[in-house]
Amino acid sequence: MQTVKMVVTGPFNAGKTAFIQSISEINVVSTERKISSEAERVKNTTTVAMDFGRITVDEDLVLYLFGTPGQKRFDFMWEILSEGMLGFIVMVDSTRPETFREARSILETFRAYAPTPYVVAANKQDLPDAWELEDIRLALRLSEKTKLLPCVANKKDTVKAVLLELLYSILAEMEAGGK
Amino acid sequence: MALKGNLRDFTITQLLNLINLARKTGTLVIEGPGDTSRLMFREGKLSFAQFGQEDCSLAAILLRASKITQNQYRILRERTAQMSDKELGLLLINAGYLTQEDIISSLQQYFIDVVRRLFTWVEGFFRFDQDVFTLDGKITVKIDLENLIIEGSRQLREWEQLQEEIPSLDMALKFTDRPGTNLKNINLSIEEWRVVSYVSPKNTIAQIAKTVKMNDLEIRRVVYSLLQAGLVELVRPGGMPVATPARAFPTQNKDEQKSLVNRLISRIRSI
């Protein structure tokens, strides 16, 4: 059995766990704990080690999706999780500009770990307070070449679209590298 | 969808950066501690600014700029109370009291001063109302934002924040391809110019720091200013092309790797 992995990262409460849950064929193995910090109490639990989802491609190949913990104090996990990944997805909550700085920081940290392809998913685009994609692009300092995709993490279609765009990027990079 | 948020997490400088890069037209309303200020923009340039309840009439601005005396200000207020700023400006120019340049430069200086004062606001809410632009009788100007952004960025001094903004010094810098930005029109400091001269995808930030003899804090400050002004962007160093590392695949054969990615694509499409 061959296995490959992708990493879903992003700030606290960006929707990483929901993203993996939407597409994984198994119940996400989630290591969640009650939140102890008052400042981060916008939800009741958070991922402290990693989320883990699985998509069986065929009898020989399995794709694993790893979600990183969102809280900064668990950032020592990021490098471990990014080891050997095909690519990564940075999730950002479109309604919480206060997390954009952290999203930028996570993105730059991951870019520095590994020169792998990545896409950025602007989650919660269905909410009225969501920032527009082009504003998010500027706030995150994404170049025009970087794929920034609208997403609603609990809707399978948008999650599929994000994963596919990442795979297209991986394929394009392989083809460009092979020339 | 309105652009809104909290200044604690999204600074005035970052807002100016966004407005500048997106060439936005509209009104930025900032509700700070006890006051509400308004900045108006046309195509990414500052056109008007109002600080709280401060008198921002042309007469008051000319008085602040010492273009008229206190006595002249009082007379103007009494005799031209019904006039708009545009009408008053024309009257002063036609009467030979002031030139158009006097008026425009006074307004520009005042608006820049308002933005500088707003840099000190770290608490409060903001919202950007797109295309809401009503300035009856007011004189508007066009002020490029790059210099203000650089100035505001220099005020970010906290090590932790800078480290969060630029977590890795192993990245390189490249000039952005944005049209309309002319480096010559931007007031860079000597330190910033020294760094600018080494900006290239071939040089990591750490290498630039070593060459220009800056420590981690100093180089981060400079790079942050340049990033905020939209002059440069972070890129992977030239020798490191984007590619999925071979160890990410269970096979080292290129064709098999492509086939594997295509199988993943087919499977995800079918879900």
C-alpha cells in the first residue's frame, strides 16, 4: 500500500478540522481539548496535536490529510507534520481579519520549511462579514500567481475544489520541473 | 461585503497598504478611543481626512498652516460662513491673498498630519465603505500612500510582532511588478536603501543582513517597511524552485509520480 499526505494548516478556528471532516472517508481522528485561553474562546475545543483524515484512492494508494494545531503554542508540531508532504493548504477565516497576520506568518513559516506547492483557502465565504477574496489576497500579501480559493469548509464541493487546485498545482510544477 | 475589523489586529498602516494596492475608492471610518475619524480615498490615493470633531474647514486648515492669521481666520469665519471651501478657496486666490499651491499644500499637510495622528491609535474599530464619497464643497487632493505606509511601518518596533510578520530570514525578496510604483518618489531611509540595493531572488534576507551588517531585528524592521509599502514581496530563494520533494512520493520514477497525482485527481473528482 502506497501513502501520500497533504497538510491543512492555518490559524486557530480557521476551519481546518471541518475541512478534513468534509472529505475524509473515516471519522476524523481529532485530538481536541477544551480551550483554556479566554482570548481564544470563540469555540469550545481546539486541535492540540493534529487532525487526521483519509481518502482511499484505490487498492494501492491512500491519501492522508493532516490538520495542524491552530494555536501558536503547538507550532513545534508544524515542522514534524510538514515532513514529506505533497503540498499544503493554508486556511484562513475570511470573517476574522485579526487572524490574517497569523495566517501570513504560518504561510511564510511553511514556505520556509519546504518548497512544496500550496494553495490558500478563504473559508467562511458564505458569511455576510466575509472579506472579499482580492482584499484577503492583499492582506495576506499573496502574489497574483498564488491560488486563493473561496471555501466553505463544511461543504464538500468547495473542499474538493481546493484539493483539486492543489493537485493541479503539484502536477503543473512536476511538468515544469520535468522540462 | 464591507471591509471591517479591529485596529488591534489590523493596523492603520496595513489598511493603507490594502487601499493603496487595491486602488480603492471609498471612506475609511475609524472609531478610536472617544473619536471617529474619516479618511477618504480615490483610486488608492488619500483625498480628504477628518480627525474626530476637529474643525477641518479650509479656513481652519489655513490657520494651522500659518497661511492666515488668527484675526484673518476670525474675519473669514464671520464673512464667509455660508461659503463652501471651494468657493472660499477661489475667493482667496482671485483676491490674490493666496496661491492655489498654498491651499493645496496646506490641505495635503493637514491630511498627512491626520494620518500620522491615527498611527497612534491601536484600539478601535474600522470599516471601509466602498464608493461612498460625498464631500459637498470640500477641496480634495491626491496624496500617494507609499511614503505614509513606510512611515507608519517604521513605528512597528516590537520584536515579537516583527518576528511574526517575517518568521524566516531564509526567504528572499523580489521587487513587485506593480505598475505605478516609482522607487524614486519614495522617501527611503539610508538603511532601507542599503537593503534595497541587494534585493534579488538570489539573496536570502539573512545574506542581505550579513552584507549590510544588520542584526535580525534591524533587518526585519527594514524588510517589514518595504513589504508594507508593496515595494517587495517574499519569495523562495532563487536556487530553490517550487517542487514537491521526492520523498513525498512512494516512488522515485517521474512517470509513476505523475500517474499517482492523476489518480488522486480522479479520485477526488469522484467523491
